[in-house]
Amino acid sequence: MNQLTRRRFLVSGAAAVCTAALPGPALAGVRGLLQKAGPDDVTGVIFKGDAPRHPWKWSKEAFDYHRLPDQSVVCGICPHGCVLEKQDRGICRSKVNINGKLYSLAYGNPCSVNIDPVEKKPLFHFHPRSTNLSIAAAGCNFRCLNCQNWEISQVYPESLRTYELFPAQVVEKAIEVKAEAVAYTYSEAISYFEYMIDTARVAHEKGLYNLWISNGYINPAPLDVLCDVLDAANINLKCFSDDVYRKLNGGRLGPVLETFKALHKRNVHFEITTLMVPGYVDDPEIFSAMCRWIIENLGPDYPLHLLRFFPRYKLDRLPPTPVATLTEFRQFAMKKGIRYVYVGNVPGHEGNHTYCHHCGKLLIERQGYLIKTYDLEKNICKHCKTVIPGRWT
Amino acid sequence: MKKSADRHIRFIVIATGIASVVTQIVVIREFLTQFNGNEFVIALILFNWLLLGGMGTFMARAAGKKASLLRLALISVGLIVMAPLELLMIRYFRDVFFIYGSSAGFYSTFAYAFLTIVPYGLLLGFALPYSLVTARNILPSFSGTRVYIADNIGDTLGGILFSFALVAWVTPFQALCIAHLPLLYLAMVVLAHGSRPKTTMAIAGAVCLFALAAGMALEKGSLTPPGMTLSYYQESRYGRIAVYSDRKQHTLYLDGKPVMAGADTALAEESVHYPLSQLPSVNGVLLISAQGGMMAEVAKHRPAFVDYVEIDPVLSDAAFAFGFLENLSGLTRIHEDGRAWLYLTETTYDALILSLPEPDTFQINRFFTDAFFNIAKTRLGDGGILSFSVTGFDNYIRDEQAVKIASLRNTAKKHFKHVALLPGEKIHFLCADFAPDTDIVALLDVKNIQTDYIHGLFHGNVTADRTAYLYEHVNIDAPLNRDFSPHLMRLMYKDWFARFSTSPTGFLVTLALFFSIYLARSSREEFVLFSTGCVLMGSQILIIFAFQILFGYIYEQIGWIVTVFLAGLLPGAMFGHRIRAHGAKILIIADGALMALLLVFLFLITYAGDRLPPAAFLILGLSMSAACGIQMPVALYLRGDKKSGVIQAFSADLIGAAAGTLITSVILIPYIGIIWTTLCLAGLKLISAGLMYARPS
């Protein structure tokens, strides 16, 4: 329970007093006011004095940080910019200051290793039907209340069972299972940036693609380095509202938008995912502003995935997103000019498939991860010969 | 004058008892809806309620010669006004303290419960001893036992009123209104004898009526979140059923959590087709509860008949009325406890599909135990299959979850030759005497059954790697989950704490310190009353759990259990009052009787079980309660029945009850099981008897 501030107390007190005098229809407004008076930021905190005495297992010195005179350090990977005194642990739980040196604890110790279809990421415009070796190590710089991987994202790396896989071994394994890519996914790869960048470099050398599935909450400098070896990304745009970012996710919108711009500038293929959380993300005005921003800053070609929300983790008292909302918002986004808008987590929805933005004909018919129809020749629509944006086989 | 004052005070105490018990039950039900519905939350509310009551009682020490009947009436007015306000506070302030749509962890629930119960709880605890002080200011010989007895009468009547009338017919605010009317009437009668009676009565009456009416007027509004329409709302015996609508979608909420929203295609397909695809032909299917969209999937297998068991007819009716479940030919709706149905029916089924929430309450845990799998097996025909599911994992299986799954698998394996696991949206258990085939897509293709989710996503989600990963981590020697030793419960509690990155250790250490200090400062008589309060609540919880396990969740009978525990105190207290002059000997004998009754309970559940008539448990509860009731008048007699002694005795009883509730339900039963918990309670009484025996004469 967050601290009750005086402002919040006064607002809620006034709302509660007014409640008794209001007729039924006005009650929704009162509840809305109370909700606004509610906790407004779930951003994580630094874990004071919580670092292990010695670097754990294969811990590696952090990629980007700078030292302060009193043995404190400032992490440079993500916009939180954690200032860690000696023995402190960062918000992501993965970076620790041991004797004035910043370490990444999760290096070489993934907790999840799976072979996934690329459609599961979701990446619909990147080498369909290909598979990837998906890896994750513990940690995340966000605190999403609906996290579906909280078991690995909201815990210390030392508290999990892990594999020992160094970058070269990850790539060997990917080749062994005939995967075409390595995906850094599930938890938040920014929190194990050092492991990701080393692995991605080896993968690139061996001709594998690198896929980054992320919240995009990263500083420009490390992102720039990552872009050198990155082939595709799926970045979560949680909501086009800074308030909602703080309230549901514990981050800020601005840096995520900068990430999109940087990926666009570096010509990395990416797709955008927005989970349509009812009561938060499904505000038509916010969504309209989001579509406008995408068109103005990124153009019409990056696919947008609108996912149906299901109650999960701590956000388990909201209903699933109405399918009608997803349908409406998909149509709205397409009207605004975004050419490829998909609906996820709704089997059988027409928004699962790819239609040519020029002739409107069905190009890729999907049933879950299966592709039943594929009417592209390289990157060209078989029907009208229009070039379809993406990285195709 | 003195006689009428005596009568007024006793009636006010009785009316306060009625109102407070109804308020307590309404508040507990509200918290179960607004927060996690596990036993931890019930225990936290009861603990806070009793603790604050004890603190309020303690504060009444300050009441002296100024205590008067008029002021007692004004305290009653305060209680009447606060009851609906408390409920409104719980509903409205939730969104101030917690993020809309999110659940809350242990400590935040505890803090919120404490803060919202403070005004009513303190005032209620204050009212009882205040009435005694008032009575003694008028009639110095007025006995504390009379207040205790009057309070017991009120509590019993309140329990009966709610359990057998209000719960079935009215909403929470209506229940509060009805339960407080007698108190309002008595307060008005008393105020009528004061100075300026008309003005006082008019103001007090208007304030009370406004508060009670405002609560009822705000009933539905306070349940409707912005942006949604409340399309259906009904309080059933088993919980709150509400259907909210938003953009053509209806969502059915049970106790504050969404349970059905249109068809959850993935879950419906997995739950139905994983088991039914295993059968060459499907004749009879038993569904214990159901997910939205399941009926349509069942229909694809063309069963001859389907029995759908759902204990709550209100929930079932709403599910069909709003199209979450479809009517099938051959479908029979049975409103019965699922486990009880298995004991009752003689029908044999080809498939038994459980669609229940996680086993994180004792009520649900009964469907995942050794005894349940045993009875379920007997209702399956040759080649039949049982299936159920628990929360799955996306990419990592935690140690606690692995132990949970292993425990379930080991428990089911005791009764079925094969237990296959499928890691889909949830982890599905297929239990049969044949080896289930896990290539579900191929099986469905053979039967020519089309699906949206399974055909598209099965091979991406239920991969050989993921399945191997699951088996690798659950092939461990985990204990079986048994009715009286619910191993799963302690894992679920751990899980709940892990989800909120907290641990109960800090709370328990603080609690242990608090009770240690309290007990170190208490007299022997207070310790007896503390331990009696502890045993009374502890044994009530034991009997409720045992009753549920053996006979199923039958609300009226649970109402009876609560009522007999309240009712037994009354004859016990009256008898104790008569024989109080025998002093410490009586306390020791009553302690001995409690120990004996706990051992009888142990013997009954171990050797007789469900062969006993349910009435046996009621008689046992009544006897335990009566043995507890005997002790209060005797302890008051030994303490001298002075104001301070009476207040300390009442406090000891309430604080003991708070400790008993919490310790029994959240520590002892989950960690050491029902049998050892019973022995612990008997051990506590042994210490209490020993202390009294060693008491200097």
C-alpha cells in the first residue's frame, strides 16, 4: 500500500463526502476521482545494502556506468540511472555495486531457454515460420502489475535455477536446434544487457539473427551499440500516457518513444505491441494520440499488435479486454494510416492475418502459430505486386 | 426507574450483539470480495475485529461516574451510523489505497482492514464494558456476568438472523439496516427519557436513518467501476455474483474477480478436448463447475448426457442467462457441492472434468486431495478419465510450483495408473488407467473435431521441450495432499507471499512479541480466559474445516456451526454463574472438559469420518462452547467482579479469540494439519489447567 499523501487524502476525503449527496449516475465520476487519487507510481526502488559480498557465479563488470568519488556508481544502461552506493542493488535486481564496481549478476546464467516460433514473439513481418532460441535471465527495470513472467522478472538472479550458457554456447545450441535466430525475451533483456550484447555479437558472426523483445526502456548509448547487431525487435508501447506508465509499469513514456525513433533511424525492423488493459489503455483519445505519433515519427509501415488483456499476476481484478474494443481500435489505427494492425490473444479474429495494404487481399492466413496461406513472393504481394514492409524470407 | 434502566441496558447489549455480529459477517464477506478470498484474509479480519474490540474494551477503563444511560444511547447511535459508513469506506477507499484492478498482498490487506475497522471496532469494544459501568452507576450490585450473558444472547440472535434469513434475501446494506433497527429503537426509547428529548431524538434518528438509507441507495453505485455497467447483481449464499458490461462484452465476477468473459477459447478448448479427445466415444460427462465456452466444446464430442454440478444456483443461472455457458441436449444442471455429489450419485461417467480455481482455500483444496481422487475414481467407468488444471508457467517453473504440481501428481497417481501433464495455458492433469496420448491435435483430427486454439497454438505452446522441462522438475518426492493435512495450502500461502515479494515472518514475530508481553502481564485467570478464547475460535475453525471436508460446503450447516458456538456460551455462562463459588476448581474442570472434547473430535474424524451424522459435530461444538462459557463468570468471581477486573477479563477473552483465529487458520492447520492442530489446542488447555492447579490458595 502506498503512502497516503495529504493531497490524496484531501481529494479522496472530499470525494467520499460528496458521495453521500450524489445520485447514482454521478457515482462513477466519484469512483473515477478516487481512482485518480490512488497510488500513482509503482516504479521500483534501489535495494539498499542488498548486494552479495562477492560477484555471483559469472558476474561481469557492467557495460556502461561511471564511478563517483565515494565508491558509488551510476548505472548507464537504462533511464532509471540508478545511483548505487557500495553494496546496493539496482532497480532491475541484476546490477550490483560491489566495492565500487558495477556488476551484472546474470551473465552466462539464463533461467529460461526455449525454442519458439517467431510468431510467438510476436513478429509477423520477420521471416515467418522461422524458429529462434529464446533465452532469458532474471531481472527487469519495470514493475508491470500484469507481468506474465514475474517469476523470473521480479526476482534476484541468485534465487533462480539457472543454466550455464556462455554466449558462444548459446549460439552453438541455436545452431544445433536449427534455429535461425537468438531471441532475448521473457524477462527484460535490458537488465542483462552485457550477456545479450556479447551473445548477439557471436550470433551475428555465425550468421544468426538477433531478436530483442523488450519494454524499450534503455538509454540511447547502449541502444546504439545494440543496434549494430540487432535484426528485429518487438517493443512494448504500454500506453501513450506517462501517467499509466508510472501507475501500471513503473517507467516513463518518453524514453520508450526515443527507443522507437532510434530503431527507426538505425533501420532495424521492429514491431510495436500494446496490451489493451481495460480502464487504462483503451482510452480513445490516448490511442488516437498514439496512432498520430506513430505515423508522424515512424511512418505507416511498422506493424502494430493490439493484444487482448487477461487478468494476471497482480492485475487480476480487471475484465479481459472486450473483443469489440480490439476490433474498433484496430480499425481506427488503420484509418489513421497504420498499415498493419494485428489483434492478438483472440484465436480466429480477422486481425490475426496479414492483408496487403494496397489491394486488401489476404496475404498470410494464420491459425495461431501455423501459417495456412502464404501469398508473398519474397517481399511482394502475389496479387498486386506491392512491396510489403518487413524482412521476409 | 432502576428496574427499567436495568432492562434497557440489557436490551441495548442484546441489540448491540445482534447488530455487531451481522456487521462483522457483512464486513468479512465484503473483504473476501474486495481482497483475496483465502483463509488468511478471513483470519486477518477476525483478528483485527477482535483485537480492536479488545482495545476498545480496554479503553472503557476510563469510563467512570459520568457513564450514563443517555450516553450509552448516543454510543449506540454512533454504532448505527458507523456500520454503513464502514462498508462504504471499504468499497470507496480501496481505489485510494490500491491501484484500480489490482489485488493486494498480506501486509497491505492487514493495514487496510485495520484502518477501516478502527472506528466501528473500537466503539463496539468500548460499548460492552461501558454498559456495565453505566449499569453499576445506577445499580451497584449489577453483575458483569449479566452483561456477558446479554451479549451472548445478542450474538447468537445475530448469527441466526444473518445465517438463516438475511444472507438469502437481502443485500449487505439492507442487512445492516435491518440488523441495526432494534438498536435504533432502543436508543430512541432511552433518548426519550433525556433532557430535550424531541430535539435529541429527531437529530439522532434522522442521522441514523440517513446513514442506513444512504448505504442502501449507494449499494449498486458503489459496486460499479467507471466505464462499466452493472447488468446483474445478486448476493448468494456463497458469494457476490455480478455481471458487468462494456462494449458488448459481459464479464461475470464472482467475489470481485472476473471468472467468465465471453468464451475464453484457449482455456475452454484445453479443458474439454485434452480429456475428451482421449476417449473413442463419449457417453457421460461430469463437469464440476465450468469455464465460459466449455459447453460448446463438449458438444463437439456428442456425449449422450452431461451433468453440470455447480453449488451456487445464482452463479449457474447468471452464466446461462448471459451466454457464458450454452444449453446442450442431455444437459442436467445440479446445484450441489461437487464432492458431495460424487458421494450421492450412482451414475458412472466416462469423463470427469474439474474447472475450479486454484486450490488456495480449504474449500477448494478438498477437490485436490487423496480422498477426492479416491471417490472420483469410483465414479468413472472402465477407460474413464479425470482431468483438472492448475496455474501454468510461461517460461520458468518455480520451486514451490514444482512441489505443488509434484504433490498433486503423486496424490492422483495413488489412484490412477497414469497421470499425464500438459503445459498449456494452464498445466492440465490427465488421470486414467490407460496412458493418455498427448498429441491432442492428431486425436482431434481422427475424431474430425475442429478447434480455433488447439489446432493453431498447441504445437507452439505444448512443445516436447516444455513438456520435458515440466517432467524434469516435478519428478520429485513431494508429500501427498490430504484432507486433514493439506500440503497444498502451505504452498499456496507461500505463493501468495512470493507474488507480493513479502514474508509473514515479520508479522508473526511482532505478534509473538505482543502476545508474550500481554501474557507476561496477565493474571492466571486472564490466561485461562485468553486460552479459552483461543480454543473456542480454534475449535470452531477446526470443526468448520472438518465439516466441509467430510460433508461438503453447505452454507446453512456452516451457519449452524457458527450459531451453536455462539449459543453454547449462554447456558455455559449461566451455569458457571451458579457454580462460581467453587472457584478455580471449576476452571480446571472446564479446561479438562475442553481437552476431552478436543480428543473426542480427534477420535471422531480419525475413526468415524463421514459415517457420523453431521449433528454429531453440532453437539460437539455446542459442548465446547458451553465449556468455554462456564469459565467467564468463574474468572470474574475470582477476579472480584470489579470494573477493572471485568474489563481485563473481557479483553483477555477477545484477544485470545483473535490469537486463536489467526494462529489456527494461518499457521497451525496449513503447516501441521488438523490432527496436530487439535493436539496443540488441547496442549494449551493443559497449560491453562496446570497454571490454575498450581495457583496459590
